[in-house]
Amino acid sequence: GELLLDEHLSPRKLQILAGVDDLQQVKALEMRVDTREISLGNFGVHLPNLRELKLNNSLLVSVRDLGTSLSCLRVLWMARCGLSDLDGISSCSSLKELYIAYNNISDLSQLTWLDHLEVLDLEGNNIEDINQMQYLQLCCKLSHLTVEGNLICLKPNAESEEEPDYNYRAEVKKLIPHLKYLDKIPASQT
């Protein structure tokens, strides 16, 4: 609480949060932040070996608030952070797992930069057009995808009527043929 009262996340605050003196040792960090009130600065510079970052239930104005120095990050949790877009996610170029459930994301185009992405959780977002899944074709290692709770599970786009024979699982599989699991069920099961 009181630790984060200054305007940005200093190395000293990171040492206290992580409970270590040597920030090189920090491989995982969990915190809640409100970037309307505090800037994270380029805190990744101080955490060169950070592999996992959990920011669930934070308030992030933008992914850009994370700075550009998290290129070694492998796993990122940003569920329920109030995100409406993914601009800036490309600076986390080593991500293998991205958990961004329960935000307001509708545009997936920024994810095309994540060449190593294997697991993506988009549950409960604002994805209204099945064609957004085309961007995920370019994530050639993507094997686990969660999209339940998005409008595309009910109909192909916001303008279309609900069609009784519409099957989002079959549509997603067509657009991302290399997918192994969709909503925790083998993608081959439609």
C-alpha cells in the first residue's frame, strides 16, 4: 500500500516488493498497480531476469505502461485490468503465455508480433468478430486458446443474427489450424 505512494516504481521499492536485495535474482513478481496514479517507469530495466509477472486486478491504462524492457518475460497475467487494447504488447516479444481474461479487448492485431506465444486466455473480453482470430494464425506456436465468454462464441460478428448451425469451435479451428486446445477441450472436438 504505502510503498507505492511515490510517482514511480524505484529499484528500492522493487527490492521491498520482491523481498530481496539483488534484483537480478527476481524471476517472478506479483503486484497490483493503478497506472492512473503511479507510473511503473521502465521498471523492467531493474529486473533483467524477470520471467513471470502477475498484475491481475490492477488498473492499467495501457499495456504501454509496462515499458519496453520486459523482452525476457515468458508469462504475463493481466486479468481484470481494464484494458481496452493491446498496443505495446510487442515489447514483450518473448512471451509464451498471456492471460488477459475479463478485459475489454476487441482487436487482436497486436498479438501477431508474439512469435513464441503458446497459451492465450481471452475469456470474457469484447471480441465480436470471428475474423479477429486470423491474427492468431501468425502465432505459429499457439496451442492453447481460451475465448469463451466472447460474442464470437454466439455469432460470427456483432451485426449478424444468431445462426442455429454456427459453430465457433469449427470456425476458430479453420482460422487457426495448428491449435491443439480451444477452451480447454481438444480443438479437434467440434
